[in-house]
Amino acid sequence: MSVSEGQNAFPSLVKAAEKGSVVTVTRHDVPVAYVMGYERMAAITETLELLVDPAAVKAVKEHQAGRTKFLKIDDIPE
């Protein structure tokens, strides 16, 4: 969607974003921005934060390698 189209359709862009859509905004057919909902952006931010946490990355790799040990909630010390 072009910038001028987006200006005219802003309320519908926000509604689409709330429903999970991501709208690419262009200027002269070149992408310049995205409109997306808060929940989607929060999920992206959380993922990025995990990817820069060495302990989280190690835990994911351990799980993917099948080395994750699962405990019952009662077995976890307080």
C-alpha cells in the first residue's frame, strides 16, 4: 500500500493489524514501513531478546538435540 493510500485508509490499516495482518507501506514502489499489531510486535521483540540470550540459545539447542530433562512441578525445589 502506498503512503497516500495508507493515509486515507489508516483506520482500516489499524483494524487489519489488530487482526494479525502486516501491511507493507511503500513510497514509489519501495517498502518504507510496516503496520502491524502490538501483539505481533511484542512477540517479535520477545523472540529477539531470547536470541541474544546465550543461556536461552543453549537451552533451545539442548532441547532440539533431545537432551532436555523434564520434571514434575512438585520435583522442582523452592
